[in-house]
Amino acid sequence: MKGARRYWVLLLMLAFVQAAGVMPAAGHEAPAASSPQDPAADRTIAIKLLDAPENRRADPRAHAYIIDHLAPGSTIERRVEITNRSSTPMHVKVYAAAATIAKGEFTFAPERTPDELTGWTSFDAADLELAASETARVRTTVRVPGDAAAGERYGVIWAQTAAPTDRSHTLTVLGRVGVRMYIDVGPGDEPASDFTIERLYPARARDGRGEVRARIHNTGGRALDISGTLSLLDGPGGQHTGPFSTGRTGATLAPGDSGEVVVPLDATLPNGPWTGELALRSGLVEHTTRATITFPSTPGSVGADAASAALQGDFPTSVVAWLSALALAALCLLLSRFLRRRR
């Protein structure tokens, strides 16, 4: 029986590792979102989110953005940290403004445009005087009214600075960085998140670079920020290359929306054929698809749709992990019975 117990312990440890190993590490620093009004803004002021919900500790998106599901009448608090990265003192205004999701992008509304979510949001400090290299923390409170309708709202917590005017500079230059807000309101449990990869096809950009484009459909009940990597295998002469990142060409999709994710490649890449393996994720939801692709030769053209050759995963990563754990547990049981019969 001692030998059987050893096998039980070993295989249960493997089951735990298999279940936990797919969870991304929590606690990474959230990237600052910069406004297109001032591309240099993130070189002078930075912002990051300090808090995440207990039930989202393993979700990397929840450490970069305020993402939550709230019942009507509930309240949450989150802290953001704002740093003056310049060598001079700076006055910083903190406020919330509206945002929308359209055409695969999270779009910032201009200036202080309000919406329903901004009306629920308040701060313990709206004006900061930061010395050079100084950091301050601001507490954000979101109070959802008891009669709030179900649905997801979007917004941004902005930290904004303004360059002072003088005789030689009569125009005020604004710079702002922000943290996105994805707040879903409704009773009961949070809607599930998921997506499908509907189409995969190669292309050549106008400058001759290769591209792989994927058509994505958000089939869940929450907005998604989808990005990932592409590896090219079994190419001409047995070449393997990658992985290549989607970079900033990922897609943000509201529930029910479809959009396109583009992976930019090298202009010197042979046409193929290649076996393309595309892994896309949003938070803890991940899907991988494989397809045989051949890039077109003409710049600005699109190759044949490769979706028919794709082998797409059907489950979010977390589901696959638990199925694997259950399979290992079943193997433990069979092995234990086998050893008992031998003894």
C-alpha cells in the first residue's frame, strides 16, 4: 500500500501543477494608456493601477485595467498611482471621462466627455501638485445606483497635465495618461467571457511585409482585449520562425462584436507554404488555431482563406486545465486499483 500511496501523491502533485501552470502570473505593473493628443505624454507622467479584485488575481488584464462585475447598489474602491517623471514640478488633474468600443478599438472620448459611468465615479483628490519625480496615490470610488440597468460601461481615469503658456508659447499643450474601466452591472454571477477565431488568412502589406490576419468573434458577455503570437512552422526547406507578436494591432471587442487581429511579419519572409500556429488570448481565455498558409507575392494583396485547414481549440484555458486535472485524477485511481490487485 505504501507504493500505491506514493503514486497517489506524485500524480496528484502533477494534477495540481497541470491545473495551476496555465494561470498567468499576477501582480505585474499596469501599462499606462496615453492619449493620441500628446504622444510624448507618457515620458513625463505615468499612471498605474494598484488594486485588483480577489477573484481576478490571476487575470493580467485586471492588473492593468479596472474590470469588475457589480450588482446594482454596490460600491468598489481602487487606487491609482501617478508619478511625475519630469525634472520640474507639475500640476496634475485627475478625472474620469467616457469611452466606447467600436470597430475593434477602445476609443477615448475627447476632453472630459461624461457618460453614465463617469457620474458614478469620484476621487479623494482631483488636483495634485507633484514635485520632480514625486509619486502620489489617488483613491477612486465607483458607486452603482440601485436602479442601474444591466449592461457593461466603459470609461477612463485620466491624469492630465498642461504645459504653461508664456510669451513664446501661446498655445496650451495637454498631455494625459489613463487607466481603462470595464464595469459590468447586473444581478447574479458575471457573464462568461469567450471568443472564436472564425477566419485566418495571409496578406502582403503595401510595403511588402507579410501579414497574418484573423477574424475574431466575441461570443461571451464581457468586452475582450485580444492579442497573441504567431509561429510559422514547416516552411520552405523546413524553416521555422517566430513567435511574432500582434503588438499594438490586437483588437478590443464588445460582447457580440467581430473584429480583426493582424500579426505583422518580415518583408523577406518566403511565400511558403507554412504551417501557421496562432495563439490568441484575453485575460485567462485562450484559443489556438493551426492552418496551412501561403503568402501572396503582390504587395497590398490578400491570400487564400486558410480557415478550412484550422484546428481550433474549443475551451478557455481554465476549462482545459481542470479537464486535465480530472484526467490525471482518474489515472491515479486506476493505478491505485492496479497496484492493490497485484499485492
